[in-house]
Amino acid sequence: MADINIPDDLILLERSAWEQIQAGTLTVETAQAVQQRITEIAAETGQPRNDVEMQVKRIVRHPQADGS
């Protein structure tokens, strides 16, 4: 999987979704917003949508793996 430049707004959306998931309060609106933005970034970069989703989840859920 190639490194994809994930914009800050998508990271913030995913971070919000992840916090809601952990709290058991994830809303359909939040989930849809994340998925829509992932789809937009995939189209803009020409990368597979699944690759974009995996990378943003890795950044948010496992930041130590990226050295952040």
C-alpha cells in the first residue's frame, strides 16, 4: 500500500468517529461523513478507497506505528 497524503480534516473526522465508537455513541451521520470523505480522497488521489480507509484508521488508531 502506497503512503497517501491524508488531509487533516479526514483525520479529525476519523478521530471523532473512533472516540464515538469507543464510547458506544457512533452516529450514522458521523460514519457517513467519514466514508464520504474517504471516497473523495480516494477519487482525488487515484488510490483504492480501501487503502485510504486503512491508512487513516492506522493513523488514528495506531499512531505509534507511524512514529507520531
